[in-house]
Amino acid sequence: MRRYLVIALPYLWLLGLFLVPFLIVLKISLSDLNLSIPPYMPQLDPSAGWEGLKDFFSQLDFENFVFLTEDDLYWKAYLSSLKIAVVATLLTLCVGYPMAYGMARAPSEWRPTLMMLVILPFWTSFLIRVYSWMGILSNEGFLNQFLLWTGLISEPLVIMNTTTAVYIGIVYTYLPFMILPIYSALEKMDDSLLEAAEDLGCSRLQAFWLVTFPLSKSGIIAGCFLVLIPSIGEFVIPSLLGGSDTLMIGKVLWEEFFNNRDWPVASAVAVILLAILVIPIILFQRNEQKQREADG
Amino acid sequence: MPANGAPIFAPWDDPDAKPLIRFENVTKRFGDFTAIDNLTLDIYEREFFALLGPSGCGKTTMMRMLAGFETPTEGKIFVGGQDMGPIAPNQRPVNMMFQSYALFPHLSVYENIAFGLRRDGKPKDEIHHRVEEMLRMVRLQKFAKRKPHQISGGQRQRVALARSLAKEPKLLLLDEPLGALDAKLREDTQFELMDIQEKTGTTFVIVTHDQEEAMTVASRIAVMDEGKVMQVSTPDRIYEFPDNAYVADFIGDVNLIEGRSSAAIDETVQIEWAEGQQAITAQTQRPIAAGQKVFYAIRPEKVTISPDRPADAVNAAQGKILDIAYLGNLSTYHVQLPTGQVIKSQMANTRRISRRPYTWEDQVWVSWTKTGGSVLEG
């Protein structure tokens, strides 16, 4: 009995904080826009009894989902978010892998310090860090002032309010999520494997591609998903650093909720976003599972 | 072992034989620590050579210098007459079997063995042929498709051996190859290693801290301590004719008696070793000066135990039995002399014990012959 209680707690947590809110959002997405508080109908009225419940369900429909397929803004936003997220993930991998590799190859007394430096930015609010990028990237920002001072450029670079700024923001923000899994895969690798590869005739570079890289594959996959999944729905970075041409679904969702006050359509956007994210999340879980089996 | 009439394999006794490996005044320092101290050593082709010593004696450093993972601070290493100094590990005609086996966990047994061959860019069917041959040799054909984590420790050890032999190296280095196996499997594998070494004709250099293993497999053993080679010789000479007290003590069980020697007359010396005890008469070929401090080393199995003083014994002493260790095939007796010194004697249990001939506190005599022990300079 007590065992069930222990298991029940996390399940209750998931039920209360994930499943119930999701069902509410799902319900709103099936409702119609209405000028009321809350701004949609039908509302469930428990006092109406069985008839009221039947009436309530009969009013739910997929109208909002059909609307999403009719207006090309939405699927363009989904595709554009996916594209930005994929590109940003690959960029993060290119920046993160060498850093993780350097950390894993560093003398062991240095590793905790390097690890600390990777995690340190988390101690400052995410919003503040994104705002400070505005200070760096804007036309009168530190980067342009520095480049103008060195004489490399004569006109300030326009980075702020472009998709480039969004890429920079995502790479910067999610870099630790890329570095840590790759580092942990590289760190537990036995150094004698590289010596064995060399002993069997590999050059250093070959040894990297034939041994180090395949052995860090699970870390790379984990890191990529950890960056990809939150980036698809990212809202703060595109709205603060991106321009009007940066189309991301997180921003569309926000505007639908707060500018148009169209809760049902916004909920439908959120439900589809979730459905899209389920695929990489399942792939990520399978990768973790496979890794555990290989380690076991 | 050579058949009757075949010449005994002993290139180290042949002054014309060219060594395959030569360490020439090699010194290796790590910071202040001297791992290898001015070491000179020859190893010949087809030898099964063991580097034996306690951990930290420098034996692994020597092996890593041969493989190219460490470079000597001073001195030179030659393999087949070629100075190995400027040659990178991946260019050396040397392969190594690692203590951890270092099998690539993401590759199958087959791919592990093929790894080195593929780097040489050999044709596909030749690689396949060689891998199959190697799998047959280590009897792992059925496991070719498994990953290293799907096979047992003993099988992993055999994969590591097959992988390191696949490229037909001139020299195979084995770093504690049997360290991770349990006792029974270890014994079987030792004989398997000797078999494979003989079949392939490859020169093997094995690093081990297990003297029994070294004695079993090796044609010659180098006993090392603190970066120095204490003695290089065949297993029987290392055991029976140790050069110094360190080797005598490190290999097997020994009674070490300290004393002062008389000058040698007809290769015979008298060693005064304790007040009131008869001097030990011993044969030696070493030039011992009168009054020189020496160690007399005698193996327990060369010490006989008897209730009375044997009439013909050259060396004998009386004492009482302090301890008896029954080992099944042997019994070891610890006999305490009136001087307080304990002499170990080992007797084969050739008959089943219905009653022990000796028991605790018995007064007995220990005796040994003139040639039984070694006189070592202290």
C-alpha cells in the first residue's frame, strides 16, 4: 500500500500539472470565440445535469483546427520555427562540441571549474541575459562600436531585429544543454581506446572520427534534442531579438492570445505545436533508452 | 619446448644473435620521478619475454615506450635495428594488448579485429580472410557479430588478443593481459597464450606483477624494481640462482639469512650467522672476500626436516616447530631456532596423513646441503 503511495505522488503531480491543464487547453481549442469572461463558449455548467453535459459536448468542434489549415500564416510559422530551430541546433552543436571536447580533454583538476563556467550564466535571469544581447548587437551596441573602432567596418552591422540575432540568442541560451550531455559522453570514454586506435594504425584525426565521434553520438543526439525541442516553441528570443520578418510559432501563439484575444485559435496552435514536439521527444527518449541498454 | 635433438631456443647465449629489441641506456623521468633508470636490455626474436615487478617499478613505462606512447628522456630504443625515436605509434611494427583490453564498444567483435587491417587499406576479401582466421584461432567464430559488452571477460580478452595479432606485428606487447580473469581461467589462458605465441612465431613482451604467470609463460624474465632491472634470466635460473637478495625474495618463498663469510676456498665458503650456531657451508662461484657481509638464500623445499640430526647433513640446526601450514600437496613448517630466527621448510605430502609426523612444539632438526642455497652479496 505504501509503495503505491510513493508511486502515486509523481503521477498525481503529472496529472495535476500536466494532464489537467492540457485537457483544459484542448477543450478551449475545440470551443468558439465569444465576447465574455472567459472569452470562449461553451462553458461547462455542472448544475444543468446530464442534459447540460450532452449539450456542452455537442457544441465542441474542430472549427479552429480547420481554420489553421486555411490561413497559410500558421503552417508557414510552424515550418519557419522548425527551420530556425534546426539551423540553430546545428549551430549550437558546432559551437558546443569543441567546447565539450576541450573540457573532457582538460586536466582533471580543471574540469569542475570549466563545468562551473558553463553553468554560471544560469545564475542570472534568462530575460536579463537576452536583454543584454540587445545591448551588444544593436546598431550602437558594443559589437558595432568595437568593430568600428578597429576599423574593420565603416558602417554599423545590422544584426539586431534580424533572424541572425535570433540564431545568436538561441545558440547562446541553449549552449549548456548541448555541452553537458556531450561532455558527459566524452568524459567517460576510456583514453586507452584512442591509444589502441593509434596503435592499430590510425592518425589522430582518424582516431577522432572512428572512435571519439561515434562514442559521443548519444551525447550529440541528446544535446540536439535538448536544444531543438525548446527552440521550436521559443517566444522570448524571437520577440526581443528578432525582427518583423522572423516568423516563429511561439510569437504567433502569443499574439493570438494577447493581441487578438482569440483563446480558442491560440489553444489550437498550442495543441498542434505539442503534437509536433511529441515526435522529437519520443526519439529523444528512445536514444536515452538505447544508451542505458548499452551502458548496462 | 623443443623436441629431442632440436637445438634449445636460447639466442641470448649466442654472441652472434642480433636482438629484435634493444634498450640502450634508456632513462625516463616524469618531473622529478625517475621511472626508468639507465636501462640496457636486449630482447630476441620469437622470445616470450616477461617484465616482472611490483607496481610502480617502471615495467609499464617500458612497454609504453616500446609502443610509442612515451618517449625516453635519454637513450635510444631499437626495434629490428631501427631507432624508434622519431617513429609515431601508428607507424611502428608493434601492437599492444591493453590491460583494459580497450575494445571499441561501438564495434562488433568482427569489426574490432578488422579495425587495424582496414587502416592499412588492404583489399576487402583479404581482410575478411584474416579476420576469419583470427576468429578461428581464438575460437570466437560464433561471436563475430556481438558487441564487446555482450560477451564474457574471457572472450573479451581473446578478442583483444586477436585484434592485436591481426596485423602480424613483429612484436606484441601485453599489458597485464590476464589481470582481469579469475584464477582458473587465467591458468588455461596462460597455456593458450604460449600456444598462440609458438604458432604465430611473434615476439611477445608481457608485463605482469604475477611471478607465477611470468614463470609459466616466459622464456626469459626481467625482474624490475624502482626503474632498474635486477636480473634478466630464464625462469629456472631466476628461481635457483638469483643474483641478489631482492630477486631471491621477490620470486617465491625463501629463507634469507644474513651473515659474514669467510674467503672462498674451492668455491666453498663458511658463513657465520648466529652466536652458538654452526657456520653454514655453502658453495658459490662469486668472488667473496673474507669477512664480507652476505645473504644466504635457501628455498623452503630445499630444507629437510627430521626428528634427529641426519648423520650426513652438512648444514643443520635444531629448533622447535612454531607453525604448520597444510596446503594439500605440501606442508610448510616454521621452525624457530634458539636464536629466535625462523627457518621455513617445505615437505611434499607424499602420503595421506593419518597421523602427522610432527606437531606443534616438537623439537626437530632442519638441514640442507652445501649446494642447496645461494650466497648473495649484501
